Amino acid sequence: MYHRVIDPQDITNRYTQAGMSVTHSTFKKQVAFLCDKYRIISLRELVSDLREGRKPAPHRVVVTFDDGWQDNYALAFPTLKAYRAPATIFLTTGAIGANHLFWFLKVGMVIAECSEIPPALRNAAPGGTEPELDRALEALKTMDAAQLEDLADEVLMASNLSADILSRKRWMLNWDEIREMSASIDFGSHGRSHAILTRMRPQDAEAEIVESKREMEANLNRPVDFFAYPNGDYDATVRNMVERAGYQAALATRGLAGSSNLDFFALGRVGIHEGVSCGITGGFSRALFACAIHRVFPFR
Ligand SMILES: [Zn+2]
């Protein structure tokens, strides 16, 4: 499971968590390694093998990306194409095309750019006047989803960040990019707003699951069969809503596909970021990357 593929020179990288990104050069090495030592198969192939009771052959991997970041098109897609590697990108439909800022991006911008953290953020995410991004975001994720959106807006407003900073780049994919990629990339839903579904009213969570599928199918003209839970969070209610909405499988962040009690609506993934393959000298380590894929160490 990837999120962002970044250019290390981009000064806006510090707005998102380090655990969400891999540099373009490392990504290329990771894909080259996967193609050399494994076979990258599509999520569709994996799910149909599992559904038909076939145990996936060893050394098969599936590549997925969450959220729908623009860099998936600009940096990841050319590499995937060069290696003819299939992948699935899970889109947050409410963020497509617009100059959308997720609540965690707003908080990240404020923490990175402001010399003084607005009181509303300090109060909601205790940790002193210089909260680290990871710690602040983890604290905020325990809030009700609607209140969290309001808080992020309030914090951004109080920060008085310049329009220049706020509109520095388009963060998310647009439909043209998605359609261009759709010849070789599959797209799944990651909800409409990226709100954590277990922290919403059930009818709102259901709307996220159902409406995002409908919108994607209307735009892509093909079925959207896979869902990835925002933040990996689900419970029995949310899981059943996804199944009822007509998806074939849903991906979480923990657990492993292929375990004895296989639930197609709780397939696990391994989080991949720069740190998982960064060796002692700071370069790409094939051995460490292999350990990450096989979960030898308890990486985040
Ligand atoms: Zn996400």
C-alpha cells in the first residue's frame, strides 16, 4: 500500500507525513525489485483466485495506492507503465480535480508554515507548541468526522496562511488523468470525503460508500468493485455496508490476505514508504524491502 510518490526537492513534502510517501527514485527501485523477484498481479486477479479457492502462487504481489494524489499520475504512472505493472488506485471522489485540501493537509500546512500554532489546534492535539505532525494527526483522528473538518477549517483560517501557499499546487488527480491511466490501472473507492467511517453517523458512512461508487462508475463507465477503508478503519457495520453496496472486496491496512479466516471485506496490506527500504547508509536496501513485504519487522 502506497500513498504518495514524491520529488524530494518539493518543499511541500513536509505537509504530509513521512510515512505516507516514497521518493520517486526509491519507488523506481522498489518496482524494479518487485518485477525482478516477484510477479506483480492485479487486485482483480488476486481476488478472483481467492474467491475460486485457488491459493495464490508464491511471490505474487499486488500494488495499491490510497487517496488519489496527483503524483500517482506524474511520478508513479510512468514507472508502472515502463514495467507493465498493474496497480489499483483508491480515489477519494470528493477530492478529484478540485484544489482540495484534506483536513490532514490543512493541519500539516499550518504546522509546517506557522511559527505559532493556533490555539484551536494546540487544544485539540496537545503536545506543546511544536507538535509533531504524526502525533497531532493521531490525536485528531479520534474526533467525530464532521467536527474534525470544522476544526481543520478553523485552524487554517486562524493561521492566515497566504493564498500563495494555499494554492501552491494541485494535490489530487483529475478525471482526465484518471481516464488516461485507466487503460492499465484499476480504480477503487476510498470514500467521498476521506472521513473515518467508524466515526460517522451510519447513514453518512453509507452515503460515502454508495455515492463514491456511483460517481466513479458514471465517470469511468465500468464497475468499481473494490473499496479501501479511509485510515484502514472499519467495524462490522461499515464492513457490511461495503458488501451490501455491491463491492467485491475491501482493503484494510492490517491483517493479511490469505490468512485462515479470509474475509474479502477485510483484506490486509503492508504499508510501504521511504523508511521501509532505507538501509543503514541511507540508500535503497533490497534486503530491507523484502523484509517489509514479508512483515519480518513490525514496520508502521
Ligand atoms: Zn487514505
